[in-house]
Amino acid sequence: MNSKPQTATSWLNKRLAEAKNSYIYASVLTVISAACFVAFSWYLSVFAASWLNEGLLLPQDLLFSLAFLAGRYIFAHYALLMNYNAGDTIVSKIKKKTYPVLLDNNQLDSTSATLYITKISDDLKPYFAFFIPYAIASVLVSLLLLVVIFLQEKWVGGVLLVSLLVIPMQMVVIGIGAENLHKKHINLFLKYSAVFYNRLQTIAEIVNLDNFKPQYHFLSEKSKALNKATTNVMRVAILSSAVLELFVTLSIAAVAIYLGMSLLGIMPGPNYGLGYDFRKALFLLTLSPYFFFYLRKFVSAYHDRNRALASAKILMPILDNVPEKMFVEPEEFQNFEITNVSFAYPNSPLKVLTDINLKFPTKGLVLVKGISGSGKSTLLKICSGNLFPQEGVISVNSKENACSQQWLRENSSYMNQFPFIFDGTLRYNIFLERESEENKTYPDFLDKILAKKEDGWQSELSHNGKQLSGGERQLITLARLILHPKPVAILDEPTANLDEETIGIILPEIVKLAENKLVIVASHEKMFEEIADKIVNLNWGEQVD
């Protein structure tokens, strides 16, 4: 039975269930906020009409109106916080799912993978935090106000009802073209940002090789293409805002003209020739602009919706097409060889690695060295089973490629030069257990971090450990390697950009690891050359003796 392919909209909307309660509570607060504004408008119109028509000042009505106005903003504020937290919760779960998928089935270089996390997943947050809440609020608040307004004056309600139907329709028409523009813009951003970053990494080599001017022209052309795509997106956003303001202005003007002519006794109706009720007119005039308040926000967030759809279409194949894991029987680590391995990233004509041949020991320190861009990180990802070469053989315990790749995935630990910190306590980040026993043994170097934290093990970490220094994040990652040992440990630039004191802590621990397992390190540090059991030299993807 053929199932209908999942659309980007349905893929995004399935994630709403993960924060369902937050959306429900926020919607209730939004309706209460709108009801407070209706009460504010009512008491304000009573106060103004009594003062202007009869010369009576009713301070209690003014106080009631101010109290309800304060209530409107208080309830709206908490509704906004709940919606924002809902968006944050959903995107955090998408990120947590994306990280291991990019790691386990990575056909991207590390820069592009990082951009997927930061750019695409962050593009989804406004959809869940703003577009969805404003869409819900537009429906609920509009229905509430239409009921109130129709009970007061059907003609005013009719004008607003027509606007409510016309504005979303024109936004859908504009959105059809906008979605394609956003997708093109995101693809260019991901592609060219990786190019810019890679050129910055190798700027020293570019200058030394006197290749600066050609690279400048190359990057200039890419920048112009990206700017053009950005401009096209902004044009659509400006167009949608202009169309919205036109309809809103015409609608409010129509209501104001109708009420003004009714007050003069010109418009036919039950009060024809007698003039209109001033209190009712003022009440309706106050409500009319508020009728468009959430509708305006919804339309402004439609830009976020188009961006999220474009991002979802790029992210869906990565998250939904995860290959099934093979069953590999556990066995002792006996040998690990790489034979005639070459690798190129998708859509790239250049090989990152060419004809690599290596025989690794079952324990000891193997140093992979070379200038930036020489393929060190790619080789490490192949050794961890996260990348699969197009040419050559990966052999672990004399098994074929697929089995060897699966074995490496399950039996290697990876320490990235940009470590990832989970949202949670310091204890969870190290022991990886939500409920852990007290007095667990841990490496002594963690005492340096614990001494700085008032809450000790219970210190909360978030936003990839922004509460920690770069060295502290590396020490936490190293502690994970030690406390959760695997036969193969892979470390990518473990001492990059660290102070001498932290390097002095990390280096002996790496040496200790290599006493019982295979440790593969990619680094520029000279100190590793003195202690390495084997050194692999790479030069622009080629192995050098």
C-alpha cells in the first residue's frame, strides 16, 4: 500500500504535540487577554460618553478600564512566554535528534553539519514560537471580537469579517512564491557559508601561495549571489506587509466612515435621523484596530512560516531517512586497516582524501598531522564509522566494509574540537545518567570545575555550556571518554585554543588512555610527536611518508 509522501507542513505540525499543553494554556491566556481588552473598551467608552454627552465624570469606570487594560498586557505577556518556551522545547528536541543523525550518517563536512544545526533548526523556532501561536490567536481573538461586534452592530461586523477572509487568502498567494525563494536562499547560505569558513581557515596558506586575489574574486562572486537571494526574500516580505497594511487601513477607514455618518444620522437604520449611540460608536472604534492586532502579527510571522517550510524540506530527508543499524556481534578488537581509501564529499569534484593506506595498532597513540584542509577531520570520521569512503576498504577484525563501519560506530568514542554540552546538570553531562548515585568515582581534574560551581554536580548547563570556558568543555568531554570507555578513542584537535594549564591536564590523560586502547589524535601540537607510537602525515588529502 502506497502512502502519501509527507509534506513539510505536516512534518512541522506533528512536532506541535511535543508542546501541546503549553499551546493550550497560552491560548487560554490569550483569550482572557482579549476579553480584558473588550472590557477595557467598554468601560472607557462609558466613561467618555458620560463625560462628553452628560458632563458626568465616573472615576470608577475609568479605574475599571485601566485595570482591565493592565490585565490585557499581563495575560498577553505570560501567553507570549509560554509560546516562546513551547517553540524552544520543540526545536531543542529537533536539535537533539539531529545531532546524532548527522554524526552517525554524516555525508557533510563538519562546517556544513554545524550550519545545519545552527541555521536550519534555528529557522524553525520562529514558526513554533510565533507563527503557530499567532495563527491560533488570530482565529480565537477574531471569533471572540466578531461575536461581540455583531451583537453591537452587524454592518461593522460584516466589514471586519470580509477583511478576515480576504487577508489570509492574499497571504497564501504571496507565500507560494516566497517558499521557493526561501529554500533557494537557505541552500545558498549553507553552501557559501561553508565555502567562506573554509577559506578563512586556510587564509595563511592562501597568502603564502600568493593566491589571495583569485580567492578574493571567487568569494566576491559568491557573496553577490547570496546577497541577491537575500534581497529577493526581503522584497517578498515587504510586499506582504504592504498589502496587509493596505487592507487594514481600508477596513478601519470603512468602519470609521460608517460610524461617523451614523452619528450624523445620515446612514439608514433603526436610529435613522436620530443620530447614532456615541458610546457604541466609540466602543466599536476602539475594538476595530485591536481586531487586526493578532492578524497583523500572524501575517508578519508568515515570513517565518515560509522560512520554516523551506528549512523543513532540507531537514526532513536527513532525519527521516536514517539507515537501519546492522547487528554486529560483540568481539574483541584484533586489527584495524585502511586500504586504498579515497573520499570526496557530495557535489564536490575534489577528493578530500586520496589513496590512504594505514594499519593501526590495537592500542597506542596514533597522531594524524597536516595543515588545515589536509583531510585530518575527514580521516577521523572514517575511523569512527561516521563517513564511508567511495573507494577502498575499511577492515576491522578482517570483516567487510559495512560490518567494519558498524563496529567502529558502536566501539569508538569521539572528542570534537568543538565539544557538545547537553542541557542538564553537570552530573548528567559527565555520567550521562539522569539519576545517578552519589560518590561516583571520576577523574581528579574535574575538581577544578566543581570548585568554581556553587551548586556543584547539580549546576545547570544550557546553550551548549555557555556557562563554561572552552577548556572546561574539553575537560568534560575528556571525562566522558574516560568514564564511558570504548576500544577506539578519537580526538580531533583536543588541545586547540586551550591555555597551557589545561593542556597540561589533558595531555597526560590522553597518554594514559593510549596504554589500554587505540587513541587516534589529529593535532598541530608538536608535543604529540614526542609521545606518538605512530605518525600519519597528510598533505592536501595525500599520505606523505
